[in-house]
Amino acid sequence: MAYTYSIIDSDSVSNLSLQHYLEEYSEFRCCSISKNSSEGLNNILKYTPDIVFINLNENASICFQMVMELHQYSTTIPAFIGISKSKNHAYEAIKHNFFDYWLLPYSEFDIRKTVLKLKKMMPKETAPQTLCLKTYRDFQYLNTDDILYLRADNNATEFIMKDGTINNAFKTLKTFESQMPKNFIRIHQSYMVNIDHISRISYGKSVCTLKYQKIQLPFSKSYKQNIDTLKKVLTKNAISSLN
């Protein structure tokens, strides 16, 4: 499973540099980038990342206040890593239980040590997750890696699998939105897709194409932000991109 991370930094050059260093670690995925702590808090609550990188060069006191405020709204607190050009904020970072503190410019060695420490202290299960669909006295177990997408069917939900089979659950799609692993995102009122199976995003046609059987799923304007985040994740993990 992947480690998701958010960045709170108004410096776009710094953002790109950090993402470049983290590209070496395929299990790390960026889920949001915020320009300030207010936007950052909203994205943390929305995407619940495992790790949050905060540039403390600007408005450090407001950033620390945001970290304290987060405890009012969530029981799942990410690992915070402070980034700064100096050690001036290191003591405050320690007081606020930051996981680590990096000095700019970025050091490949420091990043590697932090990544290894994170993976050791926050291990992710490598076994595929299993979803149990219960219908009266019938229990069906689905490997989530084999699910292509979920489709709403009135008050029921269909699970379309890689082998072409369709499994049904008598619950709404919204019910599963909070239960599925983080690699499943809502792209339409009627669809939730496994991002690991997406091969193409067409903004012109408003469709996502899957690797299997070239299935095309529509996405709607109301979920465009999810599509934009998905594009960033897929582009970051690609070998090359358009000029």
C-alpha cells in the first residue's frame, strides 16, 4: 500500500524539488499541495494523508497553530515534517511533535533516512485488502486489487472486477466511499474507480479509460478536483510527461 503525503508550501520550485526527490520511492504518492495553512488544513481533513510536509519559512507560527487545531477535528494525525532554511523553528517543531525537520536545500541523504524511519515506524501491510460483502447469511470476499470500479445501481452498488464478473451489494455507492482503500476515488455520481487501473484521462471528453478492455468511465464537473488530484498522482509516477 502507498504512503500518501501533502505539501504546504507557497514556493512552487520547492514543491517540485521535493516531489522530484520522493519520486525514487514509488510507494509515496502526493495527494494535495496547498499554498497556506488554511488551505492545508482543509486538504488534510479531506485526504487524510499519512505525511505532511510544511515549509516553515513563511508564517511558521500560523502553521504550528494549524497543527494544534487539527487535533480538534481528527483523531488521525499525520506525521509532520518541517522544512526551513534555518534551525530557528526546530524547537517549536519538537514541541509540536513533528516527526522530523529538514534544512534547505534538500539533502538526498536526510530524505532517505527520514523515509526509512517512516517506513519502519509506520509499516504498511503489503497483503492485498479484502472487502467483505454481506447479504443476509451470505458472505462474499473480494480482493480490492481486482476491483476495476464501483457503479451505483439505485440503492445498490455493483463491483466490476478484472475478470469481467459483477458483484452486487445492497448499499449505496456513498456508503462505500469512506470504506474503500485510498486508491479508490469518486469521479461521478455513479462511479468510483480504482486509480491503479486507469490508463488515460481525457478532459475533452470527460472520461477516464481503464487498462482492461479499454473501458471508459465518465467523470463529472462536481468531481473535477478529484480528477485533477488523480492526474497529479499518475503524472508524478510516470517515467515521462508531455513538454
